[in-house]
Amino acid sequence: MMASKTDLCKPCLTAFSQPLPNCSVVGHADGVVYKCTRDHLCQSSCPMCILIQGLIDRADKAYGRLSSDEVELRLAHDRGSHSGYRPPAWTDPDPRRQPEEDSLLEGAEDSPESWYSLKIWLTPDVYPYNATTILYVTLAADFGTSAAAHVVARPRPVDTTTTFSIIKRWIQHCDGHHASCRDATHNASEMPRRLLWVSNADIFPDIRVAPVSTGKRYIALSYCWGGAAEASTQKKSTSATIAENELKISFQSLPKTIQDAVSVSRELGIDYLWVDALCIIQDDDNDRNHEIARMGAIYANAYLTLSASGASHCAEGFLERPLTEYRESDFFEVPLQLPGKGGPTLVKASRAGVRNIWSKENGNLFWFQNRELLHTRGWTFQETFLSPRLLIYTSLQPYWVCREAFWSCGDPGPMEYLRSVYLQDMLELREMSDRQQKYMQTLPSDDPNSSAELWRWGTIIHWFSSRRLTLVEDKPLALHAVRDKFTRHDPSLQDCALGLFRSTAHMDLLWHTRHGADPQSKQLSEFPSWTWMSFDGGVTCPFKYGGPQESSMIKTHDEFEIESWPGCDQFGRLLPDSSPLKLRGITREVAIPHRFWKDGYASAQDMPCFSLRVLELREDEWEENEDRIGHITFDQYRMPSSDDDFENNPPTRYKTLQILVIALQKEHINNTLSLPDDRQGYEATYGLVIAPALRAGGRHRRIGFYKGGDNSVSYFHNGVTEEFDLE
């Protein structure tokens, strides 16, 4: 017997109460047959009939209206993925989840028990079987209901009261059960200089800046200021306004995002809020540098970080931004014969589709990628990375991310969201929680996850470099807190200059532009050519994910030395009188044929390069395996200019470029090939492409990254040792 009344008409009620087959195991002409008339569909107020009528209208428009009044459809259910609801095995389940749901969310992806949507299609005997003639109706079941043991998705709350109730339950559970989160937050010895006092809203609706002398429990806000127009509306503390702000700040004078953050703090019963614009004196360099240097502690010691990812600027707000298409009225109940049930069970179905309104391809959440601008900004990288507990207010719903759990109010699930905005890999870089360490100890020793090395500076560079800053010269400042945390984790990493460590320079110097980076990205004159910060776009490192095993495979070339390392301030910025980076090592030229440049390789990456032997040969005389000795990835997406440019008239057959060898890669243990003696146990060469500086003075600049194959090891044996002052 069904628990409550459904709004379906009698024909729909009868049709959907039958056992439905899985659409993946039935043919296009199979499925439960459902017949109705156009007249019934047009006059019915049944929500399912309205959806079916829309399907028929699309088919009529595409293929012409049929003369028959009768409509024949096929019904089935679609077995859906629950990977979005399946966090890593070591995480704590959502406190709303019931034991009977575990078998669904922790079981196999292709389990026949897993229901995701209803599939309704027009009979293939009359209409073509394609996207125009198929309707998917997404299903959802509330936590704790009998349907939740079979239906993957969970509906999101549609009002702030329910949303805050879920958030409070999350916080209560985390406070009571997550030792790693408790130990990581609220260190009273490391507090910001100022906080916003936001308590007693009924008596004192306005707020004020409060100097901090003792430990306070506070929320830290992570948000986007926006462009120049939005930032101009930002309420700030300056030398002229700080005294006034310590007395009173009108709530109505705050930008909407800050107002919403105050409202969240009050609703959660947290008296203090940290907002950079108001808690740092913006025109006081000493105050700004002092607080930036302690930014890691500010976010690490917050009770939680409120991430306003659903707001693209400070005036937009985030509490009132759920999709207008997503309303309680969009849901109706459908009786379905779920596995193991004695009769039909009512399941929620969505008129708009729980997910179809955000995605058009394979369920991937491209919708998020275009709207969650917070996760594309450089300053927010450290805020996300260092915060033990994140309450992420997206454009759809809040998510909870702490050191022991990933939770969502409803669909899409937490892992689906984190993957879509590229946060999953970044969050996995953080120090392991107690729960994660205990889980990894249970894994067999041969499991690749049992000895995972989570701290790799190359991975930090990979994820941070793709983010944008309004002022590109702020890159060292925006990364300082993460770098500080990183060096405390590994004290051997010191002498950082513009994102590179001297002790690991043989790997850090080998960055290169990332495949798929914005072609409009360019080199920045604010930084020297040798640092990845000089490229205005995403970069990566060849060793970004490796642990100790991979590090042991990379060896600094015997001839490579750092003759001089630049002097830097506490943020890794070059001092005005700093000496240049001076490198010494084996160099040799390589050749790039004209035809590769002419064919468009110059705007791509991995341009093949050849030994100088080819300068004396015709192309039909090349020994491809012998003469191709590596690939070059240029730091710009167009050809670097020089006196030997192919644009000369007449063009030369080859362009030669100078390579400075930095590191060698050892052979893998399982390599059973017969290897030449002159390789001496190495299978790859890494280096920089060096060119004269654009200005006179005898200095050089980096213009690209080089990786050589196994034959490159012997090729550079015949190189010469040179020194380079790089700028």
C-alpha cells in the first residue's frame, strides 16, 4: 500500500505501478507498453501526461503530426551511476543516511537495484528512436525513506529553513565525531588582528570591527570581490574609516554577499566573522602584509570557512540563488514497483529533471564550470586548501567538506560537484586525517593507495597556476600561506623564489605550459622567464603526482649546478637588488625542420626536435628513431623570434635551439628491453630551451621545456658546459 496520494491520472497510475524493466537490457521495441490518446493528454492535469505531451510535441515538430489519435509509448527505468554520492571509502557517511542505503551507495555501479530515472520513448515502429523521441524523468528519494535504498538521487531543499537545519546537523555531527576537524580548528594563539562582531541581531542589527585580544570562535569568508565595478561597491576598512568601522557598520551598507555571510553566521550562532575587506586595513601596507603572512592561520583556525562560490562578485549574494527551475512544485510522486517491495512505492519525480537543467551531455555538470567563479580565482586557492572545514554555498545548494567527510544537501552528490569544479584532486593534496590514515593502514601493501604521497609541490603548481588574479603580481602573496604550510611539512624545502625551491630546483624548473591552456595566455613581464609565474595560464610539471618512488627516479645531471640563487622577501618575491638566477650545465643544440613549423606545430605543444646530424641530410635520409631526440613545449603559443627565424626570406631548412640539460630519468625496473651501454641506466633527459635575452647585456631567457627520449642521453654526452644568467 502506498504511503500517500499521487497526482497521476488513472492510466498513468496503472502503467507506472507495473514492474518496469531496465532499459539497458531491453531493445528499442521492448519495454512496458503504454497507450493513451492525444485528447486525454491535452485535457489532463496529470504531471506525467504534461511531460508526455511535451515529448509528442517535439516529435510532431520534427517528423510531422500523425493522423492517428492514439499514442503508443514504451516505459522502462534507467539504472544510474551513484558515483556522485560515493565519497572515498575512508570518509564518514552523511548523518542523514540510513543503514539500508549503504548497500546502494557502496555497492557496484551496475547494480540492478540502482534506479536513476524513468525512460519513456515513442514506439520505434512509428517514430525514429533518437533523442527527440525519448524522455527521461529523473527520480529522487529523501534520506531515510524506503525508496532511498534503491533510488540514487536525493532532492535538494527548496527553503532556507530546511537548508539551515541540514547544515546544523552536519556541524553537530562533525563537532561530535571528527577528531581531526576538532584538532585542526580554533587555535587561540593564532588569531587575526580583527573580526566582525555580528551577534545579537534582534537588539543590534548592525555590525562592527572588533580588535581581537583573546581566542574567539569565528567563521572566515571566502568570496569573490569581482571586477572593478563591483569592487568599487565593496565596503572596506581603510586608515580613514577603521575608527568608524570599530564603532558601527550599517548592515544595509554591506554588499549582498557580505550581508548573506552575516546572516549565515547569525543563523549558526557564531558571533564573529572574518572578512578580508573589513578586517584588514586595505591602504596600510604593513597591516596588509602582516595579515597576508598569517593568512594560513586565519583560515586554518576558523571554526569553519564559508565559501560563497555561488556569487560571482561581492554585490550578488548567495543565499537566494537556487535555480528558479528547481521548486517544490516541480516534483510529483510516482508509484513504482521497486525490487523487493510487496507493492508500488511512491518516489519523487521531477518535472524539470533534477539534473537535466544543468547538463546536456552524459550527466557531467558543465553548468557548474561556467558559474562557480570562486574556484577559478587565485586568492581563494589557499582559502580552500587550508580550511579544515568548508561550507560551500554553490548556486544550487550547500556542500560540506571537512577532513573526514564530503556531504551535500541533495543531488548532485558531493564528489560529482567537487570533480566538476576541479576541487577533488586539490583537496586530496591536504594532510591526511586520522580517519584516512587508519583506512590506508588496512590496505594491502601492494595497493597503490597504501603509500600515497599527498604532498607534491608540482601538484600545487598545477592547480594554482590555472587560477586568475586581478593583479598578476600578487601570485607570490596568494600562494604564500600554502607554501608556508608546505615547508613546515617538509623543512628541507627552503629558499623559495617565485614559486620554486632551491633544494628541488632540478624538478621545479621543469614546468611547462599545460595542454588545453587558453591560447590567449601570454608571458608576463612582471616575472623573470625561469619561473612558472611568468606564464599567464595553466602550467604543469612532469613529476607532479609522484611520491618517493618517482622522486627516486629523477636525478640531477652531474654537470648541472645553481651558481647563484636570487634573494627574496618572506613572500618569495625578488628583492630589488637581487642577483639573477645563474645556472651551469651541459648544453647542445637541437634542430626543428621548417616543415613542422609550417604545418602548424608552432602553435602546439610537443614539437618534435632532431639531432644536428639532420642538417647535413635530406629528409629521405633521416633515421627517424635515431635522429628524433625529443620534444619541445614552448612557453608561448607562437614561435619565439630570433635572427634565425623561419620568416627570413628565403627561409632556412631548420631552426636550431639550445638545450640546457637539468635532469635525467632512471630506467624503470621492469624495463626488459636490451639497452645501449651509453645510456648508463637512464631513459629520458629533461631540460630548458635557452635563448638570448631580448635586451642587450649578455643574459639569456628561458623560452621552453625539453624532454628527450632514450637516445637523448648519449646525444648530450657530446655537449659543452656553459653558464647562463637568466632573466
